[in-house]
Amino acid sequence: MVLEMAESMAQLLVSGGYSETGDVGALREHLAWVWHVWSGTAHGWAWPKYVPGLEDENHDVAPGHWATDYFQLAVIVQQAVRLVVDGLAPSV
């Protein structure tokens, strides 16, 4: 299901002009990666004894690039909200 949603989001972003290359496949792969990275990180932080290096003074256990991933998520949420608002608008 993650890959199917990543495909839908990638198509939405490409059709909305949010992709420089227009490569749906690469965008789909990146979106699936973002899901797995941050889902795994959330689970890891929920069970701290399983996160390697968490007790270290200088720990950065989250893979990926947080700011870039967050920006991409914000763009997707913006598109989703726009689709919901458009879908709820009365037909003229």
C-alpha cells in the first residue's frame, strides 16, 4: 500500500508542476523511502532501547535529510488539502 500511495502522490506532484524532472518513478521511490525512514525512526524513538547511539552525548540517529523530507511532506499535504477543499466545493 505504501508504494501505491507513493505512486499517487508522485503523479499528483508531477502533474502539479512540483517536480523538476517529471520522473514519476524516481519521485515514487523517494516518497516510499521517506515513509519507511521516518516511520522506522518514529518506532525507534518509541522504543529507545533499540535505537543505537541514543545514549551518546552527540547522537543523530535519524537517516535522511529532515528539512528536505519535511518540505516534501508539506507540499503533499498542501495538495491533499486543496483536493479536499475542491471536492467539498458546491458544483456550479
